[in-house]
Amino acid sequence: MQARDVLAALAPGDAVSGATLAERAGVTRAAIWKQIEILRSKGVPIEARGAAGYRLPWPLQMLDVATIRSFLPPAIAQRLGGLDVHWELDSTSTELQRRSGEAPDLSVVLAETQSAGRGRRGRSWLSPPGLNLYLSCLKRFDGGFVALQGLSLALGVIVLRALESLDIVGVGLKWPNDLLAAQGKLGGILVELSGEYQGPCAAVIGIGLNLRLTEALREQAGQPSQDMASLHGGVPPDRNAVAAALIQALAEGLETFEREGFAGFAEAYRRHDLLLGKALRLTGAAGELEGIGAGVDLGGALLLETGEGLRRIDSADVSVRRL
Ligand code: BTN
């Protein structure tokens, strides 16, 4: 019995004794205990309830390709180049990069856990199994890198649309595409481009969403974080439904982006722009800059009203803070 099987056995939320798990799998109780410890070390808060056995504090749904597909409108399901769910990957985005030569357009990869989840600006992305969502999507484009201007911001709007379809509201965008709720970061988007500057190119779009965070995970995150459970009456939406909502929003939104570019998202971005009209301090390689957020332009750059006029910031290596 592997860690995945133990998590699946505990997923309904009922207590299961080590002896029952061991008997089902034909292994020793010590072997089960080892898998429980592996899951705990990855951040899963498995409780021990004496003779009753092991238990999760709440039920969860294991990711499942057939269930995700059942939540998708047939027209969207047909357009997918592929849909794979893994137990563990180094990173769903790295996996799609490895396969980017042959993987069809709109290939989607999910993993229950990532051993080397990557965030923006060289940060790592905490990826405990079963609690949150880690999804990457390969999208091919014909028009060269210039046609991708603003893609990263448009994706922020696309993910917000998926969240709204799940009744998760009260989330805004912090340039370029951090998904922020009142108490912290709900998710993040990592866009990595490859291909020819003026020819065919591809974007690997990686999305991480917090569905359930424990106190320990919040501390490890190193930044204020919030989960979907807290925005949804204490219980997050079904994990397979969240995956399907993301996939549907991506398929629809990326089609709009191919046709209209960021112009098709600019108005929606403005409505959700948490930096608009706010006093900001930007820190980057070139030093510090202060001013008032003045929205974004059609190329996806942040506009900042400073004492010396309007500045356009398009470096991904800038950190933005509200003052
Ligand atoms: C950020 O730093 O805000 C972006 C985080 C992106 C995390 C996701 S999880 C799925 C995909 N795989 C990764 O390794 N990273 C992205």
C-alpha cells in the first residue's frame, strides 16, 4: 500500500484502524504507519484516534480523470489535447515542458502532490497531497511572442472566472496575476514560454490554488495565505469540480485571448485590479520606485503615477507592495 492508497482510504473522512488498512493491503501495520508518516511529512494532517485508528479532519476527494471529465461540457472535453492525473510529479509544469515537443495543444496535467513545485521569481510552491490543486496546461500559439503580451494578466482573469463559477468571490488580482483574498494569497499562476520569437511558440501555464490550508502550511508558506474553504462556508468545492472549472475557463478564455489578445480582458482586469489607485512601492534590480497604481496597459505592463510622470513597468522581477 502506497501513500496514495492510504490517502484514498482516509478520503471519506471516517476513522480507519491501522489493522484494517494493513489487512486490506496485505501488509504489516508498521508498513501502514510508514505511509502515514510520509503523508504527514508532506503536510497532510492525519489524526490518530486511539483504537478507532487514523482519520482526516475533513473528507476530501481524490483527483480522478473520469470525474473531472464528467464535470466538463462535452465540447470542452473534446477540445482537450489530453488530461492526466498523477499522484506525484516534480512539477506539473516541468512535466509538460518535458513533453512540449509532442504534447497536443490544450494538454492538461494535474498532480496530487509536487516534490519541486515552482512559483514565480524562483520561489518554491508548497504542494501537499490531497489538500490543494496543482494544474498545468500547454497552449500553442502561432503569432510569436508578441501575440502573447498580456497573457499572464489575462490568465488572472480566467482563473477568477473559474472561481466565480464555483461561487468563490472576494478575490482580486495583484499585478501581474497573484490571486489575493482579504487574508492572503489564494493562488498563483506561473507562465513559461518556449518556441520561436516570431513563429510557433507555446506557453506552459501552471496554476496552484489553495483549497485547504492547515496552520502548519500557512506558516511554511512564508507569506499570508488563504484557502477556498474559508471563502466557501468552511468547506471547499469538490476538488474535481475545481479542476474542471479551471479547465473550462482556460479552454474558453484562451480562445478569446487568441482572437482578441489582452484587449478582451482589460476591462475585467480593471474591475479586479487591487493595485489601482493605491500607493505602491516597487522593488527590483533597478532599485525602489514609489507612486500610485494607474492600472495596466494592453501589453500587460503595470502603470505607476510617480512624481516624475507615468512610468510603465513590465519586468517580471519587480516586487510590488502596497504602502
Ligand atoms: C506564484 O508564485 O504565484 C505562481 C505559483 C504557481 C504554482 C503552480 S502549481 C502547478 C504548477 N506547477 C508548478 O511547479 N508551479 C505551478
